[in-house]
Amino acid sequence: MGIIAILAVLLNCHAHAQGTGFRFHWAAQAVVAGTHVSPIPGGGSATEVKVVEPMLMLQAQGFGRHLVFDGTLDLEGLTMPRGCLLHI
């Protein structure tokens, strides 16, 4: 039997470049998950708490919204190189 706890963290920020007509909006998000599994192969139990979905997002606009950039950087590979016990 497993127990799952998830906590989502979100951070937003707006920035305006003065006099250039450019707007920037960035955000960071992370999901923290805790898992306990018992029994595991070989006996015993396992518990872990990991950041499972860290992301950075950026939106930029310029020239009266004629130039728009939307980007997301998924950092999950850096925080979980061997994966995790949580499989949803």
C-alpha cells in the first residue's frame, strides 16, 4: 500500500522593460511528492520525498504583441536521474 502527498509551489513575476515596449512574464513551478511503499521486492519498505515536476516558464511580448515568445523549461531530468517510486 502506498501513501502519496503532493505539494505544488508556484511563483509568478511580471517585468516591463521601460521605454522599449517589451513585456516579460516568468513563473516557476514545482511539485513535491512523498511516497511510502511496503513491501518492496527483497522485503522491507521504502520512503522518499522528491521534487518531481520542476519547471520554469517565460513569456515575452514586444512590438505591440507582434513578437511573442512562450517557453517552458522542464527540469525533471535534473531532479530525478533514476526516476521515483511515484508512478501516476
